[in-house]
Amino acid sequence: MANVIVIFASMTGNTEEMAESIADGIREAGHEITLKSSMDASASELSEYDGVVLGAYTWGDGDLPDEFLDLYEEMDDLDLTGKKSTAFGSCDSSYSEYGAAVDTIIAKLKELGSEVVLEGLKIELTPSNEEKEQCKEFGRKFAAAL
């Protein structure tokens, strides 16, 4: 059994709903899960887990949200070699950059030596029940890769 941390930034609750469903999928697969808001997490915690799943909505023209920036910048000092990871986030297709925060997080995880085992998951705005199930399946797939 692996231990996994899921950290998310959510303003409207969309990315939080995704995080909860992903965590449910990982938990159903038999792994230990820690679920935290980015405001309550520190980058140093990431090295304590076998799996790292990070989520953030995309702000403005493709930016990370303010409440995720401190965590993101703290990650610069980490070596995540040997860790499995992925990213997710709610997105809004009315902006020119669709889900760019997810891509930014994936790039950072790779830069820090982590093995990104799933392509980032992007959901348009509020996840429907069907999309919540998709998030759960994303969690199960991540768990299977551990």
C-alpha cells in the first residue's frame, strides 16, 4: 500500500470536487490518502509520499492561482526522483489558454525528477456526476501506476 498526497487550489469548489473524487478513486484502490488545500500544505511534505497529485484551476490567461503560487515556488528546492505524480484542474474554455495551470504543474513535476504517470486531467468548470466518475477513474489509474 502506497501513501499518496493530493493537494489542490480551488476558488469556486470545482477543483476541490475533482480532488475529492480523485482521492476516492485512490482510496478505493487500497492506498492511504492525504487530501489538503494548497493553503494548508508545504512543498517539503511532497517528499514524504510515494505519489503526488496536484490540482489547480487556471487563472486569467493561463496562470497558476495565487493560492497555489507559494507551494509551486517552494517546490524549486525539491528532488522528486522516484516519486510518481500527475496533475488536474478545472478549466474554462472562454480563456485563450485552456487548463494551462495543469500543464505548468506537469512541467514542474518532470523538472523535479518525478515520473508523471498520467497525462493531466482537465475538466470544464463544474464537474458533472459523469465527470466526477471520470475523476475517480483517474484516481484508480494513478493508484495502479504506483
